[in-house]
Amino acid sequence: MGGEQEMHACQLSPGAEPLSVAVRPATARLARNRQHATPKESFLNRLLDPIDRLSETIFSILILLTFTLAFRIIKLGADPAQQIPDTYVNELLRGAAGATLAWGIIDGIMYALMALFERGERHRLLHQLQTATTQEEGVQIVADELDYILEPITGAEQRRQLYDDVLEHLRNGRPQRVRLTSQDIAGGFGSVLVAVIAVIPSFVPFLLFYNAPSLAIRASNVVSFVVLFISGYQWGKHTGANPWATGLLLAGIAAIMVLIAIPLGG
């Protein structure tokens, strides 16, 4: 989910100021998004970080695109000129909807489990710090977590002073119970919701051109290209990359998939 580096506060005992320890980006985005969500933000904004939403959208569209291309090959064989039966669209829509929903559920479960895993990692770190037998051992544990962030922007003496302060504060910290929370479940539900919503535009051509399955498939492919381009463009804006290049890259990958599949009957 990207190279973004964040910090997340451990819960400390009364009287101690909260200091931050490094955690992996997925949970850091999760914490930041929920801590700063406001009533004016949209429902999905409160559930998922923008990058998480875009990732879910991109993978969901790619799953749908792959399924529609493979479904035709499996059902009709490798002959692109073969007559498409009347039941094809109904079967394709049911299968594609099921595949997309299954993907969303799987990714939603993984989202919640990763949040639980990251919480366990913070618990483990706090336990290691509190059981360190010497100051040097504790400082080294902190350094292992923070050096990759701070080395490029600080000197050795600055880092040592900071690590001493972190160790002093966290030694009296109270580890939170490692369990799934309602926020984890809400985030998982958000993943499922985004996965389903993302593919709705790609389903529309099948309803508009119900009696022309071949046209419906190609129109759906084009809509998927557009959604991927928009998602890539937004990804570039959020990450600081070139939005146009990112959007065109994703749309180009999807186009290549279609060009490969067409001679095979897709």
C-alpha cells in the first residue's frame, strides 16, 4: 500500500505524555483517517484512507476485467467468431457480481486482520521495551523501529536523545488489549462497499446493450479503462507522482490485458 511512513501513539499510563512509535503504513493511515474524520466528510472517507479506497477500486476493476475476459473464453472457447447465446449476459453478470463481491469480502477480512496484526506488533514492541535489561538494549529496540525514518533527516546525537526520551516514556506504558475493534470491522465493511461500488459503471453497458453481448463487453471494457485512469490520476495526486502518467499506466495495463485476450477468444 505504498511507501508512506507514519507514526502512531501508544496508550501510556496517567501522567505520561503520549509518544509515537513507528508502525506499518496501512495501520498508520487507518489511525490517521479515523482520528481526523469530521462529520462533514463522506461516509467512505470516515471508513477508509484515500489510498485504501483507490487500491480497492483498482483491484476490483481488474478483477472484473479479468473475469469478463476469461468467462467468454471458458464458455465459448477460443473462437472469437462463435455465436454468443442469449443466456450469456445473465450468466456473465451473475458470475462477475459474485466474483467482485467475493473479492471485496476477502479483502475486507484481510483489512481487519491486518489492523489486528499491527496492533499486536505495537503490543510486542512495548513488551520488548519494558523487558529490556539495559538502557542500551532498549535504545537499540527503539532505533530498529525508527532509524529508517529518522536517519536521513537527523544526526546520531539527535536520534540518541530522542530514543532515550521515547524509552523513558514507554517504559511505564500500559499495552492495549489486542482484539478486533468496531473500527476494524467498519474498515473491512468499507472495503467491501468500495469493491462493489467501483464496478457498477462497468456493469451499465450490459444493461444498455443487453441484446448485443459483444458490444456490451467492449463498452464495459472501455468504461473500466476510464475508471482505472481516474483512479490512477487520483493516486498520482495523493502520492505526489505524475497523475497523468499514473492514470495512463493503469489504463494501458488494462488495454494490454484486453488486446491479449481478444485473439484467445476473450
